[in-house]
Amino acid sequence: MAIDYTKRPSTPAPAAGGVNLSKVTLSKAAPTVNLAKKGESQGAMRVNLNWSQGAAAPEPKKKGFLAKLAAASYGTGGVDLDLGCLYELADGSKGVIQALGKSFGALVSAPFIQLDGDDRSGSVTGGENMHINLARPDAFKRILIFAMIYDGAPNWAAVDGVVTLFPTSGPQVEVRLDSDNNSARICSIALIQNTGQGITVTREVEYIQGSQADLDKKYGWGMRWAAGRK
């Protein structure tokens, strides 16, 4: 059952046991939270991706010639972790927001989603940020937030990524990429949906083998894909 954080007591209850009332961490046990009620509009919600700087790939255990081959495969630097999303608007239009192909979107016109830029190293203090304009929540049907390891070996455990949603009202919503899966390059993080009764966000954290086309297939987006580059 979704937790409704749009309901507020007249007098806020004091935090007990170290509970942070300004932040909600979605988990397998409590995966969904309500962001807005039906008819309630907000401003631009910031979606932030941060990860460990210089997260290096695991060192190969082989020696000699096989070690050189493994090192060439894994690389020696950190990873380039990208934030993106698939979107479907209420009018049926669909698309992707990502640095790959320079599909940065727009905030005040369709698709009402915009990616700030591309942090290729994890060294930018603010990480990567995407903004979703919730002034017209009825314009959206669903948004799937994802992260992709564009460069470097898949090493999610070392990356220690976290995505935080900053709505203009209500608590922050945090989703941690807490799996040690090191074989997939794409992770679906959270699904934002217009349920007809309001806007909800649900934790996904599913690691996808393949490309964005495989992510599309898993969630039934139904788009056509072509190769792109930064």
C-alpha cells in the first residue's frame, strides 16, 4: 500500500528513534509513496543521481596474458553513470531523456522534463540532475527513471548510486541502487505514474541485461530504437 505523505497533521509529530521526517527511503517492503493528490499541482521536481567518485572496476584475478586481456576488458578508471528516463504523456506521445543522443528535453514545453547535463566522472558535487514539471500533473501518464553505465565495466556495488527526488512540497524521496549486480549496464530505478487519483512513485531497482531497447521491452513502452552516441 502506498504511503500518503500529502496528508499532514495539524501539529507535526516529533521524530522518534532517529526517523527522518524530511526524507522517505523506498524499499522492497515499502516501495511506493504518493507525491501529489488528484488535482494538486507542484513546481519542478528535481531528480538527482549521485554516485561514488572514481568507482573502479574489480581487479582481475588472472595472471600473465589472461590478466592483460581481463584488464583490457574491465579498464582501470571509474565509470560514467548516466541518468535518464522513458516518458509517456497523457496524449500518448513517448520518448527518452538522456545524454546519449543529446536528448535533454524541455521543461516549459513537451515533454516537460529536462536533463541538466552529463557528469562523465562522478566528480561533479551535485551529480546529475533532471527536472520534471509537475505544474500540470495531468500531462503525464508515466515516467521511468533509469541509470546506465555508459563507460567502464558494470560495477554497481562500487558505484553505490543513489537517486533522490526533491518535490516542491512533502519529503524527499530516496532510492538506493543497493544491489551488487555487476553484469548489467542499465538499472530501472523508479516508476512515476499518474494513477488518476494522484501522482505516485514506486521503487523498481531492476537490473536490465542489454540496452535501452531491452529496458523498453521489459516495461512495454513500445518505441523504436537506433544506435546513438554522446
